[in-house]
Amino acid sequence: MADLKRQSGTAGGKASGPSSPANAGSINPLSLEAALVGAIGARVRLTTTLSNTLEGTLFVADPITNLVAVNTAPPPPTPSSNNANSAAQPGDYHIIPVNQISSFKILFLGDSGSAKEPSFETALPKISNVNLAAAKQREEVAVRRLQENERRLGKGVTREGQEIFDALSKTLPSRWHEARIIVLDTVMIYPPYEVENCKAEKDSTALQRVKMVLGEERKKLADRMGRKGG
């Protein structure tokens, strides 16, 4: 089994404690971290720079925080199920900084008999399968929403023109055609979007309705502007 130790300048190759930083170990921390990551789920024995020894299941080895978590609870009755059930077994977890590990030994690797590279199959907690159909549907809904928001934005129009469009579209079906607002597919409102700027092929009920709604929205807009100015 793999057995990594920090080497120091002292006789016998024994790691020095934190009280003598000048004698710090020379083991390549990257190789230790790689070995720890590859041994997740295995039974290990760790010795710290304070001469404390921990034996248990290596639950996690995080190369970002440089921390490992060891579950020192007894292994399950069937050792071969150790890897598969390490997340479910009772826990007595200890968090240890990687730079405080003076030696590291793998005691048991599980079913494969050799260290495994991290993968989706061995990840803990277990990673569920992705529902591709649902993901595709969510993507299509998001794209349609973005396209709809894009259609609701006038090109080269004033802020007031956009506010009028937004207000009208809450009540009446509206869309942009260049800088003009088309309402109910029959009435066109030209800039600067006053009531008299509403045009239709004939003086229809739709035209009168759009004029009425536009007049009310312009009153509300004027009131809001007055309150801001006051």
C-alpha cells in the first residue's frame, strides 16, 4: 500500500513538529495532495506533525482549501462495501490541514484493489443523472423569454417612448415596428406617442380604445414625472 512521509533534515527521516519550522519537511505537497485525492473512500492511517495518528475512511481531500476529512468511525461489517457506503456510515469526522500531515498510508482500497481516480461514479455525495430533456426544455423557455424581452425593447426610442410601450402592452397587445408602436395589429402610434399620433386605416372602435388607453397612460406618466420633479 502507498506510504508517503515528509522527509526532514533530521536523522531517521522523522518529521519535525511545528515548534521547529526550520526543520520543516521537504516532501512535494502536490504529490501528497494527489495521493490523498486518489485515495478518497479508502481506509487510511494519517500521522500529523504533532505525532497524532488517525485511522479511518478518507471522506474528502480538498485541493482548494488544502484540508482533508477523515471518518474515524469503525468500518462497515463488509469491508468491500466501504467505498460505496462511506457517505452513509456513522461518522466521527476529523478535519486536518494537509500541511500538518507528516505521513500517510493506505490500509484498504476497496473492491478495485487499487486507488481510483475521482469520477462521477465515486463522487460523494452521489451525482444524479442529468435529465437532458428537461434541461433542453428549460433552455428553450429561457431563450424564448430573452427573445420576447428583446422584442419589447424599442430601437432608438426615447425613455418616455419605452415607458409608454411598456404601459400599453400590459393592457393591449403591442409590438414595435422601428420607432412606431403597433397596437391590436390595427393602430399605429408614431413618435412622440401623443393621442393625436394614433393612426388607423379607418376611425374604428380599436382606434378609439387605443386613444383612450394612451391618454390615461400619459396622465399617469405625467403624474409620476411631476412627483419626481416636486
